[in-house]
Amino acid sequence: MPEPRPAARRLSPPTPIRLAGLAAMTGAVGFLMVAGSLQLVRGDLDWQRATLSQYLLGPWGLLLRTTYCVLAATIVVLAMGLRAQLSARARSSAPLLLFCMGAAGLAGVAIGDSWLPQSAPDFHHWFHHTCAITAFLCVTTGMLLQAWRFRLDEAWRRYFPLAAAWSSICYALLWLHVLWPPAGPGWVQKLLIALIVVAMWLGGWWLWRAASGAAVRRRR
């Protein structure tokens, strides 16, 4: 008769932090799949010149607006997971606050584009741009600050070089897109969004690994 497996070796349910990492990876992949697919099915838009926000209106616009809101929630979940996983010395409320503000801006873009274009076109123009700028600026700044905090945690210090370089590229690309007219076409904005979302996937993967490693050490 086989002996029961030791309790220490039984599979434990995922911790909230591991679930946060999984949510970040899933949300990032889902967003890239939806946004990427729309570049193929929306023949009415030139993918090289049209910004991603133009896909929020028209065919499949509701799907993309919903995906925006899911991504906004994912940003908050990832930010909270990172703050909970980092050591007390590396924790900071600044990245969490910036990520939450950026997520609110992203959700504002999606929700505002649902009804404002028809009911208040002039206000929609101002509201959309304000929310979009808030989302880009807060998220990229939050990435820079969060990467800087990684160096203060022994377990996360190894991720600091890649996180710092990646976030710096995103931050520089944002200002290049805003200030340099030749970088104004939509493909530059889409590249920036893709880099940010891939960074979210990486953050989720690192969070999953860190939380899984901590769970294994506790069972030993």
C-alpha cells in the first residue's frame, strides 16, 4: 500500500502574489493579441500612421476598449504585487501611485471613447488627450522608479539592469514621439505601447518566480 506523500511536498495553492504575476502575464499577452489582431482586420486604417486609440472607434472598438480596461486593472494588480513582494527597504509608494494614476488614465481613454465622441465631441478631444498623456507619463515614470527600487532588494537586484534599461528606452521613446515630428506616425506610438506591455509581462514573470521561490523556501 503506497505511503501518503509528505505534507511538505504537497502542492500548495498559488499565493496572491503569484496570482498577481500570472494575471500580469495573462493580461499582457491578451492585450498584445487583441491589439495585434486589429492591425490585420481593420483595413480601413493604415497601421503605420493610425494610432492605437483610433482603433477604439469603429469595428471591434468595443473589444479593444474592454481590453484597455482589463489592462488598466492588470497594471494595478502588478504594481500591488511588486510592492508586496519587495523587501521593506525596497518598497516605495511612489511607483504604486504612479501606476494607479496611469491605469486610471488608460481606463479613462477607453470609457470616454465609448460615449463622449457623440455626446460631447469638443470635451472628448480634451478628455482623451489628457487621459492618454496621464497614462503614458505616469506608467513610464513608474517603470523608472520601480526599476530603481529593484536594486535595494537582494533578490530583485539581478533584474535591475534590464528593468532600468527597458524603462529608460520607453521613457525616451515617449518624449521622442511627443517632441519630434518625424516620430509622430502611429507605428512609433504602437512600438512604445508594445514595449510597455512586454515590460508588464516580464514584471509578471519575475513576480511569479520570486513568489514561487519564496514559497519553496518556506516549505523546506
